[in-house]
Amino acid sequence: MPVRYDIVHTTVYRYRQPVTFGEHRVMFRPRDSHDLRVLATDLDVSPDSDVRMIQDPLSNSVALVQPLEKADTLQIVCSFSIEHAHSMNLELPLSPSAEVFPFAYTLEERYDLEHYLRPYHDDPDGLLTSWARQFIRTDGPTGTRDLLIAMNQNIRDKFRYLARDEEGTQQPLETLELGSGSCRDFALLMMEAARRLGVATRFVSGYLYDPALDGGDDDGGTVGAGYTHAWLQAYLPGAGWVPFDPTNNLLGGTQLIRVGVARDPSQAAPISGSWFGETGDYLGMDVAVTVQRRR
């Protein structure tokens, strides 16, 4: 049975005195598909703003917000209701040619997946490649699905989650060295590692439902709820884009709510924009996300 959620994402920017705002790019609307249906959306901005809805090159819904007056506070509240069907792509059979690693995409698939196959971060000494290759079995054939499941679980078990307020994402080699990172860092690490093994991957930005917030069982603690969340999808012939959340070792289901997809995290910032004022005017930002299951 589909699950219904009500979600509210509030972002508040604070300044020492009224400043002028440039255009802000807001990615908040979930991506409709066979497993996720958007029932209602609303975007409320203070101060008054012009809002235009567009689709970016990857068909993500993006709101272009232009505040019309100076203010010492910019508040953007995104709210929506969705219906989420249970999705477990790992239960779908793979194409016979892709069941065992390594496998090869067809020529047509490679044309479409080119940007998702190409690594975007340097690995001069081969450390990331070496880390990725540890999941290839040496005692027999390696199942493609099993390899990615093992990599996903290893990040969840061996790395320490640390929420970071800084903008941007750690380089994969930095995450390996530190042994810690945020959900965006873990998603990028697994993406780049899988790409070095010839598996197409893309970054996913969205929201995470935590059953514990509604008094349910969260299987030991869901990490990343209350903020925007990030994970990845790997393209497996026969099953399509399969979700992997290395922060929580999730493999689909209804807890992951997609908003935007991209070849790199820099393309999927929930909110980005500019302002004009004096040095030191910016005081900080507050973000709150509530995901409630409708009963």
C-alpha cells in the first residue's frame, strides 16, 4: 500500500541589517515517477518575491526566487504532500549480462550514461580505486548486486557520521582519510568508488522519513532526518536506477523521498543564491525539515 507524507522544509537566512537579494535557486519539489506521486505543493517566501518554476537539464523542478525588497531576514518555506509506493529495486531481476561483475553496458546505454560513468574527482595514487576493489570477491564470482550492497554497508558500519554546516561536499579521498563525513560526503564517496569499477551512479538529494519521530521502530536509529538528506542511485541493467543510502544502509523502501538528481552534489543544492551588503552582515542560516506520515 502507498504511504502518504506531509513535508515542510523551512530555511531562514539572517542578516545584521537589511540587504539586497539576488536570485535564489530552490530545489524542493519531489520528482514524480511510478513510485512517487506529488499530491500538493506550496512555496511561501518572505519578503515578497517573484517566483518562476522551471526544469533544469536533468528534469529536476527548480523554483527561481527573486526577492523584491531589502530585508534582514529571508525565509523560504516549502511544503508538500506526496504518496510514496514501496520501491525495492533490489528485488527486480538484473539482465543476465549484468548479474556478475564485471559487466558491460550496451552501446546505447553508454551514450545515455556517459556523464554518470565518468569519475569527477582525482585519485592520483589509486587509493579510492583500491578501496573500491576490496569488495570484489577473490574466492569466486562477484555478484554485481552483492558488491554494491557490501560497499553500502561498509560505509554505514566503518565510517562515522558527522553533520556539517559548511557548504559543499568533502572530496572522496578526504572522507576516506578522515573516516567520517555527512550524508552528502558518503554518497559522493560511494558514487566515485562505483564509477571506478565501471558502474554508472548519480547523486540524489531529498528527504528522509524517520519512523522514530512518529513513535515507530527505526531499526537502531535513522541518521539524517530533520534536514535535507542525500544518497545515490546506481544504474543496473534490468532493474534501472537502484537507490543506495550508505548513511543508513537503506536500499529503497518508502523512507527515501527524491527531490533532485545530478551527476555531482554541486548541482543539487536545495537552496543557493546571492545577497549584497556589507562584510559581516550575514549572521547565519537555520534549516528545519519535518516529514510526517499521514494516518
